[in-house]
Amino acid sequence: MRVCKDLVEHVVKTLVDKPEDVHVDSTEHEGKLVITVKVHDSDLGRVIGKDGQTIRAIRTLALVVSPRGQEVSVDVLK
């Protein structure tokens, strides 16, 4: 669980202009890992990417490092 959160946080902080405004939380809900990412409004587009490509890639990375294929959700909030 911690590895997924740390990886998502690292990737997002690398992408944005204001890494100090990145906040990543993780919880487990009904066996599913839920990672919530909050970024500065001006960085929202960088994290989502064109047609959602960047956030899809982040979700794929989180799924790959999740323990034993645990279901993972990565949500981006303003």
C-alpha cells in the first residue's frame, strides 16, 4: 500500500510546477486501495494530460506495484 502511494506521489511531484502543493492520501475501502491526489489548480492539466493519458499511465503504474494485483483507484482532486 505504501509503495503505491509513494510512487504516485513521486511521479506527480515530478510532473507539476508546484510540487509543494501536492498532497497524496491513501485508504483502503472494501479491499480496494484508493489513492487521492490533490494538486494546485494550475497543475491539474499536467496530471490529467491530453485525453487523460497521463493519469491513465499513473493508474497503470500504481496497479503494477500494488500487492498481489490488488484493485487500485487513483483520483485527482482540485
